[in-house]
Amino acid sequence: MNQLDEKDTKILKLLQKNSKITAKQISKNIGSPITTVYSKIKRMEELGIIKEYTAILDSRKLDRGTTAFILVTFAYRPGGKESPLSQRNVAKQIAMFPEVQEVHIITGGWDILIKVRTDHVDTLGKLVMDKLRTVEGVENTLSCIVYETVKESTDILT
């Protein structure tokens, strides 16, 4: 990791809690001049430590209350193909579905982990059967529907 000092870490903690916080408010909170806060934020943006600023939406209020995690096994040579498929390319293809929030290439008995949000279980079923399972290279799927979310966070620093 790039060298971060204590002030950098404090700035990051404040920004991850509220990306709309002003430099003036950060300055007051951490006891640094506003110009220092501006330059530290700019430096962390340029280094890619701060990737973007975003709003976190309430999926239930936007009719996307069904959350599921889908495990996928990947076939490198489906149907006996001579040249192998790229797992990364298959993951990128899956990532293009609008219901998909996250796609991870993982270790273990499964190859890909997908997080989706839909309006209903029926929509989830259509996504899996009509879209996901038609992607070349997708061999098996296991859908885990979320009943209740106890913790969900974008925070990295605590």
C-alpha cells in the first residue's frame, strides 16, 4: 500500500462514511488546514486510493429488494472445444447483465461468485435460466437468496 499518514487515514475514514463531506468539515474534524486537506485528497485520487465518489442507494425502495449470491462453475472447454475459454472473459460477460452488482473469480469448488439484485425471485430465476446459463463456459450454478442482511458495508478502513 502507498504510504499513508494518520491524517490521510482520518480523511479516508470520513469520506467513506460520507462522500459529500466538505473539505472544510474534514479540515475542522482532523485539525488540518483546508489546503492540506485538498492536497491530500487530490494526491489520494491521483494514486487511485480514492477510486470514485458514489451514492449508496436503498435497493428495497428502488424495487430491487431481492438479493442473491450465485456460485458458478466454469468449463474451460465446453462441448469439447479445442481452444479453452477465458474465465476472465466469461466473468466480464456476466458483469454486463444489469442485475449484476459484483462478479468475483474465486478459489475452491466454485469458480465465480456473483451478487445480483432483482425486483422479485421470479426475475432472479429468469436471469439464471435465460441469461446466465446461456453464457458459454457457465457449467453449473447455485443460487443463494438473501433472507435478511445483517451487515453490508463499503467501508475498508474502520
